[in-house]
Amino acid sequence: MGNLQQEIQRLLVLRKSGGQKAVWLSDHNRTALHSVPAGNQPGPPPARAVAPRVPPPAAVPPPAVPLAVQDFRQVSPAVSSPAGAGGVAQVADCSALGWEELQYAVQNCCACQLAAGRKQVVFGEGSPQARLMFIGEGPGEEEDRQGRPFVGRAGQMLSNMIKAMGFERQVQDPARAVYIANIVKCRPPQNRNPEATEVQACLPFLQRQIALLRPQVIVLLGAVPLRCLLGLVGINKYRGSWLDYQGIPVLPTYHPAYLLRFEQQKSKFVEEKSKVWEDLQKVMARLKT
């Protein structure tokens, strides 16, 4: 708790010194901030010795106490810093962030090289009370343009699959809602697979999304989320098999983009698509139990 309090205080002081007057905090972090003992609140830095009759340089000291919590509107205690020479920055702890704070942190993240080439961050989409979660690998060109996951041709196929399961992408009813996210939130160049440093920078955000959502079932779309989230290699080996992520049932299946490769090979397309439908039927049965 102490580290979280210190981080909130540090960032609030930084924001005020930069001229920001309004910040938003979750109830959790507001409670943490109010619980700081009076003797531990940040005060002005100690005065530096100066020569006689020489005035100290002009400076704006930090406030003696944190800004009033009710004045906050848009700040996160976990915004990643720009990547350094190693290619990835240390991502601040986001394990206590609520949905709005987490989204603010993701939107302002510059922890890896993908930030430099993105048009928009693709945070995720769906109901925060959804029972069913789908996880892909990363945004493509159309997702980068719109700032939404799975909106290209593969996204259209996924939407049709979701509808066939009796769910909808654009509803908030937990019984029929889904949540869709990716391993990385920014588009890799030429839609390549995300590199290890990019996954390292972005995975804590996805892990926090899962912790907040706590879905009944997670569907992993393709080999990348299988490897990055569970550390397992081989989508053909694990497709259709029930796995586990922190007590949540997980079922890997093929990515819709994989199916689209066989559009011109009708028999192969039908064969591979039927495998995915078999997997999704397992998910439907699991959600009914």
C-alpha cells in the first residue's frame, strides 16, 4: 500500500507542477491516498544553502499536501515511460487500477517501439461484465485506424462466430456480452507478430483487464496469445483443449485470419472452419453449466 500511495502522490505533484488542475482516481486509489498518515505526506524539499545576500533561484516548490482528490479527472498512477536503449521501459504497476485509469494508462503508454508507429491505441471493446472474453495477438491496419479490435475482414468473421454462439459484440447485457482484447495494444509494422520486448511492455495491461473482467471463459485466437499468455507453443496441439489461466477456463482455437487463407479452397475452408465451430460449441456448453 505504501508504494502505491507514494506513486500516486508523486504523479499528482508532477501533474500539478505541469499545470494540470483536474485528475480522475478510482475509489480504491482515492481511499489509498486519504489513508496516508499526516507525517508521511510530501512536503517541500529542504532549503539549499546560498551565499549571503544572494536570493535563491526562482522555483515552484511542490505542494505540502496532495491535491484535493475531488478535483481529479484524468490521471493514472501507472503511465509507462518512453522506451530507452534496451527497447522497452519499465511499466509501472497497474494491479490496482480501475477500468478508466487503466485505459488512460494504455492510451498514454510509450513503453515500446510500437508507440512510435501507431495511429491509435486499441484498448479493447465490450462489456466489463462480460462472461466471455476473446484474446487475439494485436491490431491490424483497420484496427489501428479505428481504434477498435477485430474490425477488418477477420473481425467480421469473428463477429459472425460470436453471433452464431448467441452472443453480441455491441450489447452490455452480461448474459450475451463479450469482451475482445489483444496481447499488444498497438499495431506491429506490416502486421508481424509482436516481439518479446513488446509483449513484455504490454502484457501487464491485458492481465489487469482479465483481473477486472474475471470472465467465465477465455478464448485464445491463434498461436500468439497461446504462447504469450500461457507460455505454450503449438496451436495445432492445444486447439480445442481446455487449459487454465489463474483459475479461468481457457480454450485456444484458430485465429479468423488463419481461416481466411483458405477462402479460395472451399473444402479446406469448410474443414478448418468446422474445427473452430467445434471449439466454440465447447465454450457454449461450458457457459451453460
